[in-house]
Amino acid sequence: MIPTGEATAMLPTKTTPPIKVFGTPAIRETFDDLCLQQAVNSRLAPGVTDLVLNPDAHCGYGAPVGCVMVSPTHIYPGPVGVDIKCSMSLLQLDLPAEAITDRKVRRELISQICRRTPTGAGKGQRHAEKSRHVNRTLGRQLVVEGASEDVCRALGIPTSWTYRCEDAFHLGHDETGSALETRLERLLTRRDMSNFNDKMKQLGSYGGGNHFGECEVVHVAENERARKVAGAFGLEDGKVAFLSHCGSRGFGHNLASGQFRQLQGKFEQWGIPFPAGDRQLVYAPLGSDEANDYLDDMALGANFATVNHLLINALVLEAFQEVFPGTKGNLVYFISHNIARKEIMDDRPVWVHRKGATRAIPGGHHALAGTPFAKTGHPILLPGNPRDGSVVMVANEGAEASCYSVNHGAGRVLGRRHAKRVLDQSAVDSEFDDEDILSNCRRYPIDEAPAAYKNFNEVLRSVESAGLASEVARLKARFVIKDASKADD
């Protein structure tokens, strides 16, 4: 990598313009050889015109996690991944921080949330007595329509929240809902979709791995811009908020896995070489049947993920109201970091694949016209870790250099197995006790400990020093909902 600024660099390839890299020297040291090789492989793949490495980058599925990949001609499943539309959402409550000082109160909140939103790889509605029941008919409707008014009303989700979503629904390859209906009918005849009913019963759940729900206290940054933007976002300094991280659960995994099998089989059938010999970098030219099928499947999974997040937020609000009657809550934003979106760049339509990357569009940009964030830019929700907090940011004009994207969090620095070998469980649990952060886990999952991730403050310094985005508020954890069983990320 060749440094080009305080927090920028470029990674040359043999035949294309260089890869843009964002990160301070300390952060760039965290990019291992496999991560960099995956970045080069992805940049050299057919139809790719831009590739960006964000400061949280680490090796992933074909393309690195923490990268942005742009193509006007091809669609790539790898740079979306198996958890289609894994996302972040933030719910602002009207409770003052003092309301949750008492540990018994927080324990009761944890209990009420877990009675409504189950965690764990295979867990669904039957594992939470106060969850919402989703039958096959409603399941079919929501994966086609996303967060439509009818779907929201059926699940008790405030319809006003849909205006605070990056995308409240997704259409098919031809920009119609009927394409999704047709595709779903075909999918439901396949053996690997025979568990559709069971997957719909996972709606309103977090799953496992790095997914979580986290109760926060909002601390708005002490500068004029931050206070103004926080007001537009609906953030309230010193009040309680709830941050959620999850995706499309088993339904999205089924769709993505099926697409990888189908496309890899076609490559082998037609004798097409995989980019850099990597089976995980399969692709389909836009306009082909294979691309259309993938775009439809991605949309179905993304619609599930959208409704999943909104339902979780409705259930979390209900849990708070059980403990604090009359509590009010409003969605700040819902934003994805595992998706391919059709966007306009350099006056032409392109597909922007964000794999562990978050859209970052500043105020005044045409893409935000007609949204509540047209003047300010939209909220960027970046999870760090319970010890160091998470942040809400807003894009700067300089985000154009990163294809209007930033990182999706801190990014792993230790693999799960490595973390379990080298980290001390008692030290991790003591750290949480010292910080007075509670959890639903008897022992916090050691492969999800703060030390398994990059230095979050250095990651944020990279983003701000590169001129991509600015901090609006820091979120300080008071309790965490995680899956303490087998990690499935």
C-alpha cells in the first residue's frame, strides 16, 4: 500500500487503477495478506470499475468484509454475502439515563426483551412467549412487499417508521413486485425451501454470531453541527436508546447459499474460470437470467431483513413499556451494510456492492431528495463494542471519494477460534462488571469480546481524518442482548 494522506492510501494492481484504501497507518497494519489479496482479486474481476477498502476490512467471502465494489455491468453475490441485508437500526426512547441506573431495572428489561425477541442460530417465535406469530400467508406477503402498510399493521409496527429506512422495501429485477411473486412461487417448489414456514417463524429474532441488541445512553457531541444534526435525526442527549444488529436470518442464508450453488454449477457447466480461481467470486452479467434470479432472491431476503428489524424495534419498545408504562419511542434510522444497490455515480447507473460497508451520503445529494435527511445527510449507524461504545455519524462531502461509503463497525482483528485460544474469559467478564454493563449471557461470548475487534477509536479517527464522515453522537452501552451458545456469523 502506498500512503496518500494521513488516513488514505492506494493499493496498486497490475492492470487497473489502484484500490482506494481508508485507514491510518495503525489501521492499515491490521489488513493481512489474505484481505489484501481478496481486494486485488475483486478489483480485477470482470466488470468491476471501483473497489474501496474501509478501515474495518478483513478477509471475507470472496471479497473482503469492509469493502465497496462497483460494477455497471455485473452482479456479484460474494460482496453481499450469505446474510443478505445484515443491518443496523436505532430506536430513540424518551427515558432519561437515570431511569436505567438500577441493575434490577436493567435485569427486568433484559428479561422482557428476551421474552419477545429470541436469540440463537436456530431460535424462533416459539422460543419467546411474547413474540409475534407469523404464518405462511403473512410470511409470503412480507418477503414480497417488505415493510408495506399492510405488513406493518399486521405485525404492530408503526407505519411512520418506514420513512426512516434506507430502503423500506425492495422490488424485483424489473423494478416490480410481481417479479418477486413469480420468483417466490418457483423457489417454494425447491427442496431447499421446504423449510419456508420455519424460517418465517424466525422473524423478530437476532440470531447468533455478532448480532446483538444493545441498550444505550446517547451522548451528543459538543459542537454546533453535531447538535443541529442530532436534532434532525431525532437523537436526544442523555436519553436511552436501543441499537440492533441483525439480518435476514435462515431465510436469507437459504437464498444466498442456493445462489452460490446455482452460479458455481453454471460456471463449471460452461467452463468459465472463476476470478483468481476463487469460487466465491462467481458473478452474473446484468440482464441475464442468472442475474435476474439473483437480484430477485436478494430482494426477497432484503425484505425479510427489513421487516425483521422493524419488528424487533416494535417488540423492544413494547418491552420497555412493560417496565415503564407510557414510554414512547421513535426509529432514528435503519441502514444496511450487506447489500447491492442500484445507484447513480458519475452520471450513470451502477450496482454498488457494500460488503460490511455502510452507505454515507451527505446532505444535498440527489439520492436523499424527498427524505427527512435531504438537508443534513442520513444517519450512519456504526457499532463499536460495549466497552468503547458505538457512534452515529453523518457523511461529509469527502465521502464521494469512497463511493459514498464508510465502514460498518470496528472489524475483526482476531478470528473466532483464535480469540477463544488467546483471550481470558474471566478478564472479559470482569471488564463488563467494571463498566457496569449487563448481559443476558451467563458468560459473555469470548469470540465477541472487545479485544477480538480493532481499536474502534482508531477506526473512527480514520474515517474523520479521511474527511468521509463526522461523529454526531456516541452511544454508551448499559446492557447487551447476545447469543451465548454457538456463534453462527
